[in-house]
Amino acid sequence: MTPVELLTTFIAAYLAQPSTAYWRAIEIAATLRYGLPDGLGLDLGCGDGILTDILLSGSGARRLVGVDLDPLEAEAAAKFSFYERVHVAPGNAIPEPDGAFDFVLANSVLEHIPDLDGTIAEVSRVLRSGGKFIFTVPAPAFHDNLRGPVAPGVSRKAYLETLDRRLAHFHYLSAPRWAEMTERNGLSLDACLGYLDRRETRRWETLSRVTGGLLYLAFGETKRPIEIQRSLGMRHLQNRARLPRPVALAMSKVIEFGASVDRNRGGWLDANSSSCLLVAGTKK
């Protein structure tokens, strides 16, 4: 699937989340470009399974076990037949035996986990020797690539702090820090590749500012985006309906105008300046 096809697919699936659809289209295109390993995989932070369903439509079928901390998300994910089972559990206490998996995938998950080191240790435990891991995560340059506040009197520091609270981002690790963390947990780092450039980051920011950002403000900056979506019935609708393909295609053309999702499809970005990293490696 091309990045443009992915964007249309994500817009159709994420009815009320155009900014998320835009980011995920670029991210999943990067994951498909790197390649998904074969064998039995653990989908760490599987969410409702919709993203993984789209990923597998591009990579081909895989056998998967899902794990997510949110019971409602896990319940939704369990409806997909590619999951052999779905656990409700934290990332640092996965109810699976040592060496159970050929690969572990964590797509835009690890930045949300406060106990990151414990989770990476658990990833190492459940991987077999020679097993692979693929993580997609925001990078330190994410903050630098944002345009920042548009409201007068708001400092950039306050803007970034509010954004991180809304997104529940706890970590922005550089490539050297990923190398250190994986190494001390018995994993070797094979690649740390950049995606999502400054223009794409700012397009995401604009979309997010007028959708999730406004809702977050309207709810007093106290509820997580997923809680807001549920209270408005958006999550229920998302798990049961899709936009017609022609409508989604028309929306995708508007959303990516001037910041095409396929502008970097031919390669990877500098890991020091890109907003996100694909971190991949092997269990020793």
C-alpha cells in the first residue's frame, strides 16, 4: 500500500481523528518499508486492533497476540481473527512465557509508558533468542519541529507541556539512548531510522490543534483524548463504521495538500532531525 492509500484507509477508519490518520499513514508506510518479521508476534499496546488490521493488509497475514492496559480497547481488538488471544495487562507484566515470540511490535506505544525500562526488559524476556523487535516512537526533535503556540501570551514551554499532557507523552529518546536501553536489557539495536519531517509534523499539529486540541480545552484539559472520544460516542462509532472510500479519498486530498504523505517515501530521514524514529533490533 502506498502512503496515499494508507491515508485514505486511515481516514475511513478514524472518522473523527484526521490528525491521527495523517500521522499513522506516514508511520505505517515506514513500518511496511522496513518490513514486518514472520512468525508469532506480540502486538504490544494493540489498542482496538484497527491499526494492526490496516498494517497487515499491507504486510500480509501474521499470527499475533495482543496486549493492552485498557480493557475496552482489548475487547474491541479481540474481535479481529488475527489475534490468537488478547491480554489486559501492563507492558512490564505480560502474561506470556519466556521466549514465546518471534517478534514484538510496539507502534506509537512506548512513549506513553512511564516505566519504560521495565517494559523493555519484559520485551526482552518474551522474545526468543534471535527474535526481532520494531518500535515506532516520537523523537527528541518532535518538539523542535512543531510550530508552537498561536494564542497570544502563551509561552512555547507552556504549549509543549500542555501538548505532552494531552498526548500522554513521557519519553523522547534519542538513538544513542535507545542503544543504551536496549543493550542493558539484552537486546541489540539494528536500526534507528527517522520519519515524519518538519512539514509533516506541522501539518499534523494544525490538524490536531483544531480537533483534539479544541476538545481537550473544551473538557477543561482534564480528560484523555480517548475518554473524550468515548464520552461523545466517537470510539463506539469508530469500531463499527467506516467512511465511504470516495469520501475518505476526497478528505485525504484536502488534508495532505501542501504536505503530501508520500514526500519521503523513498527513504529515511536523519534520526537527529526527524520527529519520529523506527527502532528495530534483535534479542541476543
